[in-house]
Amino acid sequence: MISIPILKFDKTNNYLETQLFIQNHNKKLITDNISNFNNVSIKSSAETYLKNISENIQEIEKLHSYVNNINKEIYYLANLEIPQTQDFYIDEFSKLKDEIELLSQDFKVLEQKLTIDNSNFDKFIATNLLIKSPSNKLVITNNDIIEVLNKQILKDYNKLNIQSSSQDKISNIENALKDNDSLIISEKLNKIYLPYTITELKNTVKENESLKDVVNRKYILPFDKFIKNPSKSRFIESYTLLRNEGINIFQAFTYSFKLLSKRNLNPAIISACKTKRQLDTYLNCLNSNTLNYFDYFKIIYEVNPL
């Protein structure tokens, strides 16, 4: 197997996530204050900014998804259990290299555009929208406006974190309100919540059953399900996963047998994996101490206070 470095996109992801928050904040600022632009020309400019911000949000989300998909492919190819030929790796990584170069070009274009757009937006707001400062005086200078906006962004961000509390998240999961992107192992609630998508729920719903019923039936487990015999649970969960993918009995047994004694592998994580590929990726990240790169789903532990 040839040695190919793993590309890391930490800075790219952080930048995109930050810009996504800023664009959403700017969008809200325009929509909340559109009535305050009493000049027809200024209101038209505000609507143009709103359209541009929406386009920026779409582009940021597209690139963010692209970055995550490339990362998954790199980790999967670099950590295949069954060795492939050198030509195979050269071919596959060459394809990825081309994709990354295209991504890099798109990222640079977006970065330049956002720099200009954000600067123009701040000037537009500073010129046309009066915002009260902490001292309750009207501020109209560019620096004052930007300072207020930055404080408001921080305030909104903290508020957003509070609103995204575990309690709200679990309520959304139990009521099947939207996709669940997390495995939550909650000692406090004595439950395990498996990740799911609304599409998955709709595909498995039975007659006279609601989506909420599907979640309760398939995606919420008792906390102590895997506690009594974790080794046996690791084997059963992985064996079931592989067999459901059509992998033959011998291969599924051999693979699952290796996980019997892997004490740092929580069986609930195996249960949360949708495919062998997801489980392989998690094991590779676990073995290389790079779990921050596992992004098929989030893993949240909730423990009782001591």
C-alpha cells in the first residue's frame, strides 16, 4: 500500500461554519429591519443584499458538504482493511486530488466574494440603519455599528447554543420533528438515542403507526441494553450489521469475533452505524486517535453528576 498523506480541512470547515453563522445573522438583520428602510431606493438595495446573502448561504452549505464528503472518502480509502494494488490507490487518490483542486478553487472564489460582500454589507448597515448602542445612544459611525453587530453576533451565538440544549434536542428526537444526527447515550434519562433521518422513518413506518412510534420502536433503546455483556453485544451488533448488508456468514463472524475483546468500543456505537463502511471508519479513527474526523454522526454522552 502506498503512503498518501491525509488532508485535513479544520481551517476550511471552521471558516465555512463561521461565515455561515455571519450570513444567517446578516439575513436576520435585514429581514427584521426591512420596514425601517423608508427610502424606496434603500429598501431595494436591502432586498438585493438579502438575495445575495441567501446565495452565499447556499454556496457555503454546498462547499461544507463537499469538504465533509471528501474527508470521508480519504479516510475510507486510506484505511481499507483488505490491501489493494498500488494502481488502485494511485487511481483513487488521483481522482480525489482533482476534486480537492476544484474545491480549493471554489473556496478561494467564495472567500474573496465573502470578504467584499461582508465589507459592503457593514458599510450599508452603518449608513442606512440606526442601531442603539449599549449606552442607548444612536450610533451611526461604521466602527460603532460593526462593534454593535459583533456584540449582537456573540449574543445570538450564545443564545443559539442555549436553545440547542440537550433537552430540546431529545424532544425533537422523541417527537420525530427532524433528522437526528447524534448518538446520545444518556445515563440521566436511562436511554440510548440512535441517529436517524426522517426518510428512514418514512421507509419503515407500519400501518397505523406514526413517525414518533417508529422512533420509539427502533431508535430509542434502554440504557442498560449493552451493559450486562458488552463483549457479546459487540459481536451481535456487528454481526447483525454485516449480515443485513448481505455479507456472508463466515466473513461476518470473523469480523465480529475480532471486536469481542475491543473494550474501548461501545456496542451502542455499532448499533448506531448504518453500514460496515461507517463502522470501519469509526474503528480507524478510534485506533488512530482521530475521532474528531468521524462525522457520520455525533456521539454524546450524558452522565449523572457524581
